[in-house]
Amino acid sequence: MPISPYTLLTGAPSEHGAAVPAGVPPLGEAGLLAVPFSADRAPEVELPLPVEALLAHYEAKGEAGEVVEVPVANGDGVGRVLLYGVGDGSAGALRKAGAAVVRRGRGRSSVRAVLPEGPVAAFVEGALLATYTFRIGETRSAPAALVEFVGDGVEAEVARGAVVAEAVSFARDLANTPASIKTPQWLAERATERAEAAGGVDVKVWDERELRAEGFGGILAVGQGSVSPPRLVRLSYSPQGATRHVVLVGKGITFDTGGLSLKPSDGMKFMKTDMAGAATVIAAVGALATLGARVRVTALVAAAENAFSGTAQRPSDVITQYGGRTVEVLNTDAEGRLVMADALAYADAELDPDVMVDVATLTGAISVALGKDVGAVFASDDALAAELTEAATQTGERLWRMPLIEDYSPALESSVADLANIEAGSTYGAGSITAALFLREFTGGRPWAHLDIAGVGRSTADEGFLSKGATGYGVRLLLDWLTRS
Ligand code: BES
Ligand code: MN
Ligand code: ZN
């Protein structure tokens, strides 16, 4: 479901920055007005009691995420002023504050929020993402129907926050959609639609015949067990004057049963989100034009359903990846790397990228290593790793660099093919690292980074700017990174 719409109310700026502008009713239509405060700055609003006494009474410290509700007269009735803490005023604090304000206004027709000082886009992002819900058919309309921001001279910042939040919610929608609807062809159609709506993004879709003709053996092998055939999608954003070419690759497994190496039911039930990486790259590319990115970006979406059937590939089958390398498929549940390898090899051979970044819900092992709140980045290039971790720090998407341990490479040796898709024995372990090493084989030695988002792709609770289900992890950090230069 889309996030709530917003409006920006502007007015005469006070010497203190944000203030309720003259001529605007102090409370919003639903009788709610949110006003920022911090430990060393009192809220700029008239209240029925002295503000120091109120804050002392509630032991309010102005921390990000803190909200103090104060009943106030509103015409003949009662309204509420929400005093919200902005913490240290950093982007992370404001994102949290925005989400907290909107969550207090849930169920109301609107929330009006006086914008804080500082990185306003982050506040807007947090506020709008907190309005996100996903429900098939109709909305529960749990979130406030409308968010009104009040501030001056911040149009561009507010617009940026809203564009980013919308892109994240689009990625969440794709990942939350059930796999009964979300076939590879459906995903290709959504990507095409999104690219067309963005403008300036060219689209090419390979169907199964074209995939066969051009030798995309990994995508075909993974998709061969499904009645819904696989697709490869290429989205190209080429602004004038761009010098750097970035290729993004997204894992688009629309459902992962594990194939004949079948998953247990507990592990299988979340596998409609196994295309979260694809959702992330589609959403990111869709927002580049609006955000004025100056870098050339090509996104590849490798989409297939990893089904369990009589036509599915078997453990021990040998497949030929794009470009000719052979892989012994020892476990059909290690399918993500097979579709990703085709796309990476194609990018290396045909697109001449300066850097490649892939995003994939690749291994359950990564959440053993880093849990559900921290994503992993593996990189063959230190500068690229640093750029991505810096972007992630800005956007508050926690990201930790993991090592590509050379000594573990023998794990992927096969006696019958160039490579095996998993370690046959149990000498090396390190499932996330060996998966990354497998992908690296197909990058042609180019600067490359791999984001393993299997742990962070899904949230178990409605909390802050996250909602239960898909998180849209990676959209914000990619957009931050791609709009830097
Ligand atoms: N899609 C899964 C990884 C995954 C697990 C994503 C949990 C989200 C939550 C991937 O295709 C997979 O099945 N990986 C296997 C690899 C193994 C067979 C080497 C895994 O992690 O168990
Ligand atoms: Mn799998
Ligand atoms: Zn998978």
C-alpha cells in the first residue's frame, strides 16, 4: 500500500527557524500538532502550563523517539500537542523522531508536525515510512491519512525525504506481495512499469527463449522447475555527462522452496521475500531521475521461482553459466548464487561497468553472523566498501564489512565441473563467505561489492519506521551513495 500523502505548510520564518506560521491553525484538522524539543531547546509552542514544569513532570529528556502528549483547548473540544524529542539532531535521531510522531497519530485523519532543524529529509523519511502498511485488498487505514509538515525554506529537503520514503515503500510492496501473484513475469512487468513512470530509464526483458538463446544457464536451471518461467530484466539510467557506470544486480527469486533440496516448512514460509534484493535495485533505479543522480546506472534483475517439481534441477546436475563456466549443483537451495552469477557475468562481458554492486537475500548464515539488524557487505575493493558503509551510516541502515577469505576458496572446487555451488564436505563452513566467493568468480576482477540482506530483509514487528514484513533495506543506502557525486 502506498505511504500516506503529505503536504508542506510554509509561512513566515521566525528567527528560531521552525515555528507555526501565521495564518495556519495551530492544531491540524485532527487536533494534533507535533512540536520539536531537545534537552537544551524548549518547544516553541503555547501550552496551558509552563513548559519547563511539564517536561519536568514527565521527566522528558528530549531523546529521539520520546513523545510527550499535552491536552490543549481546541475550539470547543480538546486537542493534543505532541512534544517530540530530537535527541542530538542527527539524521538518525530525526528519522526516529519522525516515526515516533506519526505512530502517535495512528488512526487519525492527519498529523501536523512542525519540522525540526537539521537534516529534515531524514525526519520526513521516518515519518512517512511509519505510515506504511501492507494488507491485501483494502487498507486497514491504520496510519494517519495525511501528514502535514510545517517549515520554511525546506521544500527540496522535504521532497527528497518523500521520494526516498516512497521508493522504500515500493520495494516493500513488491517483497510483501504473495508469490501466487508475484511470478517472474509479474516482477518484470512491475519493473517495466516503474521504469516507465520514472522516465529516462530504458528497459529490456529476456523471456525464457531469449535466455536460452544467449546462454543464461543459471537462471534457466533455477527456473526450470516452475510453471512460471524465469526472466532477466535490465533497467538503464543514463543521464547526460555521466562518467561513472554502476551496475546493480538484484536477486529475484519470487519463491524459494529450496527446490529438490527442499526447505523445512519453518524456513520456507518467508520465502516470498527472496526477491528483496531485486525489489531494492528496481526501487533505487526508479528514483534516480527524480533525485537528479548524475551517475550512469544499469540494474539487472535475475528473476526465477525455485520450485519443487519433476522438471526441477537435481542435486548433482551440472549447469553452464552465462559465459561458459560449468557449475555442479550440489544443493538446489543454493540457487541465488546461480541466478546472480549469470547476471554478474553478463554485466562483466557486455556492460563494461566501473563497479558492480549486487543485493541478495543470499544466505541464512548471515543472520547467524550479524543478526536481523545488520546487513553484510563483501567487497573486492576497499574504496567501494568504504563508500557503501559511509552511505549506510548516513541512512541508518547498519552495514558491516565481511571478509572474503581466500583460504576458503577450495570449498567450491568440484571434481566434475569448474565450480561447485556449495562445499561438498564440512571443512570450511562459513556459508556466507563461500557464497560471496562463488559470486566473485563471475565479476571478472572488476571492483565489486555484494550485500547479503538475508537477515535484514524482513522485520517481525511494526516499530519505528519499520513495519512487519519486508523492510526495503538497501534502497536508502543505494540512493544516498548514487546521488553523492
Ligand atoms: N533464500 C535463501 C537464504 C535465506 C535464508 C534468505 C533465510 C532469507 C532468510 C537461500 O537461497 C538459501 O536457501 N541459502 C541456503 C544456502 C545453503 C544451501 C548453502 C541457506 O542459507 O541455507
Ligand atoms: Mn535457497
Ligand atoms: Zn534463496
